[in-house]
Amino acid sequence: MSQRDRRTIASYPTYPEAERAIDYLSDQGFPVERTAIIGHDLQLVEQVVGRVGFGRAALSGAASGALPGALIGWLFGLLDWLNPVLSSLLLALYGLIFGALLGLLLYGLQRGRRDFASVSAMQPSRYEVVVDAEVADQAAKLLNRLGSAAAGTTATEK
């Protein structure tokens, strides 16, 4: 993003509220290409999705090995090195077996230090709608018409 002279015109606790404000500005004919939504106070949220044991480690490894094996086999078939169906199935089977063994080995090497699976995401605590300084007053007036008291805090209310 280029360094522009911008002003914060509103702050919202959730992204959908900030998105709603930009959508409203767009509906009013405002040049939305002069706006941005900026997330502040990022935090890492790691959501635990389940327990991992030897069975799940083997299954995960098998799935991770089978798909690339099938794709590589399909490519070999396209290049006419082998029969496409046979090469895809054969390499998928090899990938499945090798992936399962590798998944078991890696899980065993951890010795129970991480017996869970998780998904990580970055989450801001608030979202600011910023606008180029030349048109910030116009945008703030439009958002005040939206009823910013229900949607967030505008710069004029601070």
C-alpha cells in the first residue's frame, strides 16, 4: 500500500461491520478506491480441532502422500511414459503407504509432546476505516447518515 495522507473515519469491533460501512459508501457513489480497512492489535489464535494419535497420524500422512502420488502419476501418463490410469493408481498407492509410514514415524518422534491438531489464524481486535484526507469529511458525513452509533465509532464522535 502506498504512503498516502489518510484519516481514520470510523472504528469497528468486527470486520463485517467495517465491510458494511465501505459497502454503504459504495452505494452512495463514494470513490471507495480511496478507502481501506485496517486491522489493529493483531493476536494469534490457535484453535484446537482434535486429538492426534497413531491412527490419525497415519491417516493424515497417507492422505498427504496419496494425492501428490496420484498427480505425479497422472503427469507421467500425460507425458506418455506410462499408462495414465495405471501410473496414477500405482503412484497414489506408493504415496499412501509411504505417507502413512512417514506420518507414524514423525508422530512417534514427537513422543507425545504435541498430541493435538490445530488451525492458526491472525485476528485483529478492531478494524478502522481509513480514507484519503481530501475526501475524509465527505465519507464521515455519509457514515454518520448510516447511523454510525449502531455500527461503530466515527472520528467525529471521538
